[in-house]
Amino acid sequence: MGNAVVNTLIAAGIVFAIGCGWFTHIQSRGRRSRAAAGSDGG
């Protein structure tokens, strides 16, 4: 039971990381100047 939970958490973390990375990549590509200006403050 515990192993299944760990596997689920790992899978969710991987999907979340890939999704965030892909979304950020697409957004920075589409709005380059805006992303450059916003990332400076963050």
C-alpha cells in the first residue's frame, strides 16, 4: 500500500515538474520581452 502511494507521489511530482517547465518555456518563448522584464524582479 505504501509503495503505491510513493509511486503515485513520484509520478505526480514528475508530471508537475514537466508541466511547469513546459508551460514556462512556452510562455517565455511567446512573450520574450515581458518574461525578461518580469524575471528581473523575481
